[in-house]
Amino acid sequence: MAETTIPPEEEPPALALPFIFLGDHVLYILTDLGRMGIFLFSALVGIFRRPFRFRELLKQLNFIGAGSLAVIFFTALSSGMVLGLQGYYSLHKFGAEGMLGSAVSLTLIMELGPILTALMVTGRAGSAMCAEIGIMRISEQIDALECMAIDPFRYLISPKFLAALISVPLLTAVFDIVGIFGGYLAGVGLMGVNSGSFLSGMQQSVTNHDIRLGVIKSIVFALLLVWICAGRGYLVQQIRGAGFGAESVSRVTTQAVVLSSISVLIFDYLLTAVLL
Amino acid sequence: MTPSTPEKAPDIAIEFDRVSKSFGQRNKKHRVLNDISFTIPRGLTTVIAGGSGQGKSVTLKLILGLLYPDSGRVLVDGINVPSLNKRELLKLRTRFGVLFQGSALFDSLTVFENIALPLRERTNMSEDEIRSRVMATLDQLELSGHEDKFPAQLSGGMKKRVGLARALQLEPEIVLFDEPTTGLDPVMTREIYQLFDSMQKQLGYTAVIVSHDIPGVFDIADQIILLNKGEVDVFTDVNEIIHSTKPYIREFAEMTMGDLFTRPEKEKCH
Ligand SMILES: Nc1ncnc2c1ncn2[C@@H]1O[C@H](COP(=O)(O)OP(=O)(O)O)[C@@H](O)[C@H]1O
Ligand SMILES: [Mg+2]
């Protein structure tokens, strides 16, 4: 209603408008990145603040980790089986079915395991996290924490970070194992590849380096997804174009899931290019 | 961090000194507070009144250091809040109790856990001490028997009382209330204000109540601060408002407390 609006000092010349528009957006993006950077820093520092909230960590491990097991299991089984069939189809053309174990396990460990786990956890837990924190922000629960001199990072955000950093690599390991089992089922069970050659192919080709790459990826993805999802929720009121109230939370949650998935895919390429 | 000799007289709890605050980007700038100054006396009840969107909540957030002014000083016991670093700010906030506009109860915690939270997080009290203390507060605020409910299961008035209980746990020197009666019916509103008044008299804290709940809230006010279009007017009595000659104050008074004027000639239809 009655609001005092200050008119701009003077109308800028029309030619300057595109630059003003551009500069304004660049400034906003820089500010936003800066806020996200401060958020990441505070969340990581909060992990080491006392008193440590052990019960909250367990709750989050249960939600992010244990709660995602079923979806990880089915995704892994089906993608492993598809890999088995698809791999068999391609390799069979060259009479190289013996390479199936190697192909399936390397693809899963270095690529599909980390990436599909991160995408599944983003969809399942990341979105919930973003919405939860966003609602706490707009209903002033986070302000209330600060007013009670309780650090919202230590109390609320950092346990989620720690839980994601612990559970995503473990879920990735589960994904890899279940996926390889799925590949074995399809290749050996259905297509009749020799079991011994599947297993020995796998044993000979998977090196420590490959496993390390998979682990590094899963840790980076965990950090990315929890940072983006929790951070967007935390900053919901500072995101341009998000609107207000319940709608702002729903928009920002969608945005967080998209941003987090895209970042995971981009970092997947970067890490593969650098570390392979 | 607290200087032993505050630069202001000891009977002033909070002072705004030529504070301005705007929001928005350069060409859509919206000035909420325009160079305003006022003081809030210690141990009394001050009401900040004004229409919706006039910057009442912004004023409270400036006091708490949740927002920063563009210019001017916000002094709490002579300490300039915007100049504090994060740790000093947290320390300062321990002296405040805050009841937020929407109660801001933690919706995943029960009533008991909500009220116990500041004690669990900020003190070394044993779980037994916390329990007896919280139960006593619940009793005092007529909330016994509701301790295991979640905020979503409470009525509006009960939420406010739980919010008050939580705000008072750490024995604050200053309690800030943001529109504590929004969404309550008139009877409940009166009850809540009477409760605030008796708690304030009993505990002696400095109360700052933001409200557009006029004239009801004036019954318990020792001082009234009226925010209007970025300007501020201070009154110590409702009658000063009623007899003010400034046109926008008259307008505000007639709009919000028309019944006080008891003018039969001013009918709805004419
Ligand atoms: N964080 C913020 N960002 C941008 N604008 C804000 C912010 N907080 C408040 N405002 C604006 O400031 C004005 C005053 O808000 P507020 O203090 O909440 O009003 P009220 O007096 O109803 O409590 C409103 O127009 C609001 O849109
Ligand atoms: Mg308000």
C-alpha cells in the first residue's frame, strides 16, 4: 500500500540501458555466488563447532542414506542389467563377450555409480532439504534461531552436510555392487556369458585408480548437491525472481534440483577429463 | 565487549539515531525508514504502530542486527548494533527475547521441545532442571497438558503463548513482539495483551510491541511510536494522537480507531 518510492536521480540515456541491464545482472550473479560461497564456508566451519549435534546427524544419515537405499537398489539393479544386455550386444559383434565383466564394472564404478547416485539423492533428499530449509526461512524459524543466539549452521545446516558427505559415497558403493550384480545377472544368467570370464575380466581391469576416481566423484557430487540444495533454501528470500511465500519455496526447490543436477553432470565431465 | 560506561543515560534501552533504510535496486529504490530518531525507555512497554508495510518489522530486525541500516546508528545500551561483528552480535542477542510475527515455532519440535530449546542450547542446565522450568512456564501460561503437541496442532492464541514462553526462557532484558495478535479474535487479543502486561510487570523487562492492533494495544503502552511513510512520531499517551493537529496522524487515528471519536454524524453511508 502506501510506500515511499524514491525516483531515480535522473533518467539514464537510452543508449546506456542495455549496459545497465547487463551490469545489473552481472552484479546480481556475482553477489549470488558470493552469498553461496559464504554459505558453503559457514556450513563447513559449522561441522567443527561445538556442541556437536550427534542425534541430528543420525537423523539426517537415516533420511539421506538409509532412506535412499531402496531407490538406489532398484536404479542400480536395472541400470546394471541394461549395461549387461547392452554390453553383450555390442561385444558379441566382435566376439569379445569375455570383456563384459570389465566393461560393466568400469562403467559403473567410474561413471554411472557416482552420477546416478548423486542424481537420485538430489531428487529424493536434496529437494526435501531445500524445501525444509526454505520454509524455515520464510516462517522466520531461522531468524528465531539466530535470535536465541543459536548458530543455524551448526544447529541445522552442517549436520546435513556431514550426513550427505558420509552417505553419498556409501550409497555409491552400494550402487556399484548392486549394479555389477545386475550386469552379472543379465550377462551370465540370461545371455550365457561364462561366469569365470565375467569375474576375472572384472578383476583384471578394475584398478585402484578407477576406484579412487569413483570415490572422489561421489564426494564432490555429495558436496555439490548438499551445497546447492541447502544453500538455495537458505537464501530463498535473496533469490531474484523467486517471489514470496510458499511459491518462492516451490520455485527455488525446482531451481535447486535443476542446478544441482546440471552441476553434477558438468563436474562429472571435468573430473573425468582431469583425473582419468 | 560490553563497555562498562554506556554513552547514553541508563534509562534508555534502545536508541535510533538518524536511521535510514531502503530496499531494492537503484531505479526501484524503496525507502522504508527516512532518517528517523527515537528512544525506547528501559523497563517500560513501547508500542510501535503504523500501517502495513511501514517498516515496523524492519525496525525490529534493525534492533536485532538481522538487517543493517543504510545510514545512522542503532544503539542498544549505547552499543551500536551495526558495528558489531558476528560473535558480538550473537552475544548481544542473548539479552533479547523475540516473539515473531508468525510465532516462528520450530514445526518439527513439540511444544515442550520448542520451549526447552534455548535452555538446552544456551545453558548447562540438567534435563531435570529444564523439565521443571518448562513445566512451570507452561503452567503459568495455561498451556499444561499441551506439551507433547506439535505447533501445527495448536490454535493461534496457543502458538503465541508458546512463542512467549520460549522468548522468556533465558530471562531477557528486552522482549520484542512482532504483531503478536495477528489472526486472533478480539477476546483472545485482549487476553494476550493482558498476559503480556502482567508478565512485563512481573519480570520488569523492556517490552517493544509492534502492532497495528489499534487502539487495543494502547492500553498497555507507556510510549507509542508511530511509523508513517518513513517518518516517525512519538507519543506518550493515546490522547496526544487523538488531539494531534498533523493531518496524516488524524487520518491514521480516524482510520484505525474511529470508534474512539464517537462521532454519530460520521455514518457509513453518505
Ligand atoms: N528483506 C527485505 N527485502 C526487500 N524488501 C523488504 C525486506 N523486508 C522488508 N521489505 C520491505 O519493507 C517494507 C516494510 O516492511 P515491514 O517492516 O515488514 O512492514 P510492516 O510494517 O508491515 O512490518 C515493505 O514494503 C517490504 O516489502
Ligand atoms: Mg511486519
